[in-house]
Amino acid sequence: MASKSARKYSITGLYFILPFLVMLLLFRLYPLLFTFQISFMRWDLLSPREFLGLANYQRLVADPVFLQSVWNTFLIWLMNVFFRLGVALVFAYFLSQRFFSRSKHFFMAVFYLPNLITATSIATLFAILLDWRTGTFNFLLIELGLIDQPVYWLNSAFWARAVTAFTIGWMWFGYAAILLMAGMSAISEDLYESATIDGANEFQKFRRITIPLIRPTLTYVFVISLIGGLQNFDIPMVLTDGLGSPDRSILTTVMYLYNQSFRNLNLGYGAAISFGLFAVIMAVTAASFRTLYGNRDGIE
């Protein structure tokens, strides 16, 4: 009787998760397998598919534009991640202090607000502000006497990357700050009180207590920023003509994938790019975990 009852409950549980499993198979697993299949083919949606074997992947590893897009993606991520985590860490530290206890929820909402706005809207806003003819930023700098004539910010490789990195960092630092503040809130006050009695100053307590105890949270924020950074698409896409101008300086890997798949209708090669990006993300994420936790056992 007990086995029949357990089997009945098991079947009932399957009925509850069946809609999720169906959606998972239709919209996750099937597209993944189909993309992997066409990565070995030449297909433009109009002609019959032609099997090429590993030709798309051989082209991928020798494609200078793909390699440049990977470098651009890493560079833009590097230009914003330390700013994003640094600013988030500072704000999280101050908001976790007692004198911010009443107002911290207000500041948390303000910092998180850009994350609630679509990335395309934020990119459009920055594109308008930085427009070299009518942009507010140029007018402000001219009024302050810092420049004599408008600057075409998005026509310079360095400034285009910097603007893209700043926009992404500004959009996401609030999310990182909330996560870090949650990690700091879990630290016992007894540790800080003991350190104060022993004569430690605020910097020493931050370095010796706060940072080590929020290391798992820092690792999580770092890794998700890395994964998200390697998939940047919408902000650089809107800020430029979609080709990563000037001189492909902000052409990210996902932008290159989009252009090959939907502008050039080279879906087979676009699918190979997606799996190439997947391999890069897996390798970099594994290396990050190895670097952050490789010596943990030895330290303990």
C-alpha cells in the first residue's frame, strides 16, 4: 500500500512539473540542439542546407573579425567591471553602516532603478546626451570652458569603448551593490566589536573582516558580471550603426553573431560563433573560479 501511495504522489508531482518540462524542451533544449546541428552546415534560409563538417569551426578560429570581437568584448568588460564592483563595494559598505539604517532602502531603490529600465532605452539616452551636434554633455563642457568645440565622442575608438563600458557599469552597479550589502549584513556585529576592542581601525576591519567574509558574494557578482559582459549586445548595438563603428572598436561577439546570422543570412556560421562564444565563456568562468578558489584549501 505504501509503495502504491508513493507512486501515486510521484505521478502527481510529474503532472505539476510537466508544463515546465514541455517549455524547457521546446524553448531551451530543442533550439540548443538545432543550433548545434546547423553549426556544421551552410544555410541561408532560402537554399537547402549543405553539410560542411567542421568547416565553420575551422573558419572561426582563423577569423580575424571574430578574434577582434572577442578582444573588444573582453576590453569593454574590463573597462567597466572594476569600476562597477569598486563603486558597488563602496556604496554597499556605507549603506550597511548604522547611520544609514533609515535611508538605505531609499538609496537601494535609487541605485537599482537603472536596472529596471530596458538597455535599449538607456543606450538611446546616452546616445542623445553624447550627440556631437546637439548633445547635452558637449554643451555642458563648453559652458564650463573645458572644451572649445563639440567632441564627437562615438567617433573615437577609445571614447566609444569608454562610453559603452560606463553605460553598462552605471546600469548594473546597483544590482551588485545590493548583493554585496546583503552579504555584509550577514556578518555578525560581534566580530567588528571585538576588532574595535583590539584597536583595529575601520580600514583594517574592512580588509580583515568584511572582504574575507563576503568573498563568496564577491565571487558570484564577479562571475555573473563576466558572463553578462561576454554577452553584451544591446547597448553597443544601439550606440553605433550595429557594425561596431568606429573601426569595429565596439563590435562585440554577440553583435558579430547577429550580423552573420540575420544580416548576412549565414546561419551556419552564426551558429558556430554562438558555440565558440559558449566555449570562451566556459573557459573564462572556469579560470575565474580556479583563480579565486584555487588556493583555498591550502590557506585553510
